[in-house]
Amino acid sequence: MMSKTLGIVFSNMHDSMLGQLTENRTMASVPFGGRYRLIDFVLSNLINSGIKDVGIITKSNFQSLMDHVGNGKEWDLSRKKGGLTILPPYGSQEAVLYRGRLEALGNIYNYIRSSKAEIVVMTDCDNITSIDYSDVLRYHKEKDADITVVYKHKPITDSIHRDVITISMDENKRVNGAFINPEQEEGNVLLNMTVISKRLLERIISEASSTNFYSFTRGVLQQGNQRLKIYGYAYDNYVADIKSLQSYYDCTMELLNPDVRRQLFPPERPVYTKVRDEVPVRYGINASAKNSMIADGCIIEGTVENSVIFRGVKIGKGAVVKNSILMQGTYVGEKSVLDCVVTDKDVMIRDSKTLIGCKEYPFFVKKGTAV
């Protein structure tokens, strides 16, 4: 079944939610967890599930994404048949930069139609988890479903209330309603992972083009739940739900919990990423590190606590970094103090500077800034 499955990844669907983090990159290429990008978890889930034909739909700001994924070699997707395909916006002269998933799929209609797959797995990049799609496809087949959507029953907090879609179901898990940004405290929240037959998807794309529907939620889940057999697959494992800069900070800080790391990085389902030949972390004589994730290539001469430090970060003598996320190439000068700070790549914090945010409102420093 998996060899006849096509994976489609939406890389740009939630770019507007992360503010300056996605100012010059797609959401798929946002750094996460010290040495990964969000796309790494999506591609690793697909390849670990046996799906070896994957297309990544792009829209804008996808240069860093292309640099990262390359030809897909790190994910075993560099193949003569199938493998990884980058799908920039293209199509007829009437094609538009897509407003929703259906228009995005319409722009790659010829790619989908030429695939020999029978089943399509579609996923966004805003939910970070370790999922086995073979279980979802088995459930899809058992239910004889037209469409299967993956959901998780959980609280709907203010920090992730943007672009939340919940579903209602009958006693057999058949979807009978879909709601966008509902005013409720908890619900069956969609994880933006969908299984559908290729033939049905082609028909839906053609109908959407003629009826001017561009939203998959409105055009299919809401309008089509009476005539299509749409079922919900309950997913109970850990999911990092990234809907805002605040939730990005919270989900990254959760990685310091060993139980979260065990669920997100199980040994039988490794997370692959672009390999970089970096030296191990070098610690100075008076350096101190506690409850932190520190990637290779770093030089630590100060104090690091409860933080996630990406590759190539340098922290000077006497500097103190707490409850912070420092991305690749960040430099922290001597005797500087950072608390609840998120720095993008290649940020310079000069000597004796103090930057303090709070866990409910972290202080963000944009890429390439010198403070």
C-alpha cells in the first residue's frame, strides 16, 4: 500500500503566523530543536512510513528550503523514479498564487495526475510529531473511507487559537461538521494530515476550479461531508502545535523534557536532517551548562541554563543565557545576559548587553541583527 502512496507537503500554508521568523523563509524551513528544520520531521515521517514519492508545494521565500532539502538524499529520496520533487508555483497563464490548499493542488494538477500512486497523503508543516502513516492508511482502508483526517482531542488555548479547525463526528467516527476557529475550550483539532484516493483528489481539484472553491476545509470538509465518507483518525501521541511565535517558543522549551524527546525522537523512527560536518561543542574552563540542548560546532565559555542552542553559536566569558533559543551563528558577547530571548540566525549580541523577555512574551531578535 505504501509503495502506491504519494506524499504532498504544503510548505507555506501558515507562514503569516510566525511573524519575523518567516519573513525571509517558508514555515517548512524554520529551524527547530537545535539542528533541525520543521520540514525534517514531515519528510522523516513519510519516509519512515515507507512513502518514497514526495512533492513539496512552495509559494514564496523557498530558497532556504531548497538549500536545505537539496535532492532529498538525507531522507533517501534521491531516486530515479519518484523521490523528492520541489513544486514552485506554475501552471497555465490563468494560474494564481494560491489562497488555499485546493488552489495549490490545482497548480500541480498535472504532477498529481502523472503519478502512478493510488493514495495521496497530504500534510502541512505546523504540527511536529512522530506519526506512522501506515496505521492511518490501514484505518482508511478498514473504514472504506473516501477521506481520512487526523485529529487530536486537546485544549484550544489562546496562544494557538489562530487557524484552528475542529471536527465533529458521529459514533462511528464519520465527520459530520468542520469548524474554523471555534469559540470553545477544547475539541477535536485537525492536525492538517489527510489521506485521500488520487482519483477522488483529481475530481475534487477539477470541481474546485469550476466552482471557485480554494479552501479544502470549506470546499470539502464542510460542503462535502454529506456525500463523501470522511472519517477522523484519533492521534494520541505528542504533537508540537506551532501556530505563533509564542507557541514556537513553548514547543521548543518542551524539548527539554525527556518524555517529550522520547516521543518525538523514538530510536525506531529517526528524524533525518541535512548533515553538516561540525566539530563537537567546546566548553571553556569556567563554562557551565544545565538542562539544555546544545548542538555541535558551539563554543560555550559562559553559563547556559534551560536553553536550546543551535549549531555554531558562541557564548563569551561571563555571559549568562537562560530560557532562550539561540539559532545558528548567534554570537553572545562577554558579560551579556539573555533571559527568555529568541535570536534568529547570525545575530550578534555585543559585550555587556542585557536582553530580558518573559516566558509569556519572549524577546525576539531578527536575523542578522547586531545589538
